Amino acid sequence: MRALARIVLAIGCLFAVPQLAVAGEDADAYYKQGLAYKNEGKTDDAIRSLEAAVAKNPKHGMAWSSLGNLYKQKKDIPKAVDAYEHAVAVITKDKILWGNLGMAYYRNNQVDKALNALITASKLDPNDAEIRANLGTVRRQKGDNAGAIVDLEAAVKLAPKEGSYANNLGVAYRYAKRDKDAIKAFEKAIELSPNDPEFHFNLAVVYRRQTKDNPDLITKAITEYERATSLDPGNTDGWFDLGFMYKENHDNDKAIEAFRHYICLNKAKGAKMDAEADKRVHDEVEALGGGGKVPPKGAKKPPGKDECGDIGAPSDKKKPKK
């Protein structure tokens, strides 16, 4: 009987090996099909095939990695996090995977985990500019501004033509009150991407913060705020600051108009302004001779519009006929 049992067990083992092999082949087939769908732009079909691949083989690291990328594309960040976590558990020394996981954590508001994942990615390749830039940004948000500057300086050195890295470095310098360095960084960012409103806004902020000690910077701040709001007319903070800069420059008409833009943009967006800021801006308009009215200077009030005229989004509500 024992001999018979050994024979049966041996036969069972012979059949078990091919079954495992078939399962692995099925996973690879699903993975390849998923990649084909992905290349064809059939995202949902690709996800279904890749999900079948990892169901067949839960340790298929490449399938998990591709799933993470597709979930991120679909903006399903929790699923992207889960997929990347499975991927790095199998493929432990891939900087791109760790970097993707770090940014997925970051977008999922898991900042501590994001920091650790990006540190791992950076250790795998300290000369990857994108990883160092992302790590610097996360360090700054964690309060490690000195560490952020180290990483962002490295990123700028490694990729000197990437405007966003120079901009982020400028922000870190600004937090460190290194205004001269911040100005140089923002100017570099603008040189590389002259039509990015954020870069002009950030440079304007640095100038504005120094105007009390150096009034000559008022005109520079105004120039940058004007550029920022021209490129992004919906920038409420830009209009707010610009109003005060115009006031400091004794250009009251322009100050009134900038404050009106601020008020009307918030109204158009349905945003609730801070009560103190709201009162301050309305008081400024009143004090500057705006009379509390909001239409742009010289503009005619079009039918069906509220007092904000064409500033911001048009109102969806129709006024009743008289």
C-alpha cells in the first residue's frame, strides 16, 4: 500500500508541474494582450487583461507596473498605489517603479510614504533629475526646506533646461528667505518657459515682499503680476496682489480695476472669500473712489449680466423680464 501511495503521489506531482506552467503562460498571455490593448489606446480593455494576468500570477511585477500606470492615467490613484506596491514587492530595485509609487502616494495624500518611496528611488539613482525634483518638492512640504534645496539644486544641475525645476527651487529659496537666489531661479524658469503664469506670479511675490525696504521694486512686481494675470486671467491671488501694488504705485484707477477683478472672479467661481479679505478689498475699492461698484471702468453693463460685467464666468441665471 505504501508503494502504491508513493506511485500515486509521484503521478500527482508529474501533473502538478504542467498545471503551474500553464497558469504562468496564461498570465503572460494576458499581459501581452494588455500591452497590445494599451498601445491601441484601449485603456479599459488593457486594464481588464492586466487584471486577469495578476489574478493568474499575483507576482507578475510587470503586469502590476503597467496596471499602476493605467490606473494613474484613469486618475484612480488608490488603485495605482496598490498596483505599484505589488510591483515593487516583486521588482525591488527599479527606480522608475519606486518613483511612480512615491508620486502615487503623494497624490493620495500619503506624504510620509511618498517621501520614503522617493528616497528609495533616489538611492537607486542619485542622478535622476525628475526623482530628485519630486523628492525636493515633497521634502519642502514635510518642512525639510534645507533638504529640499539640496535635491532641487541637484535636479536643476542635472536638467538645466527644465523650467519647472528652477521654479520649484525658487520657491524653496523663497521659503528660506534667500530672495536674491529665488529671483535668479524664477528668472531662469521664465527664460525657459516664458508663458508660464505661475513662474511670473512667483517672481512677482518675491519682488512684492521686498518693496517696503526697496520701493524701486514696485514697478518690477507690477510688471510680473501683469504678465501673470494676462497669461492666466483667472488668477485671483494675482489680481489681489496687483491691486495693492498699483495702490503703492499711486495708480488708483488700475488698483480699483484689479480689486474688481478679484471680487468678480471669486463671485463667478462661487468661491467664498475670507470675511476679512472680502471686507478689506471692498473697503479698498471704496477708499480709492470706486464707490463700491464693480463693473470695469468705462465698461457698459450688458443685458443679462450682473454688476461684474464680463469679468469671470457669465451668469447662468436669467433676469426676469420687467
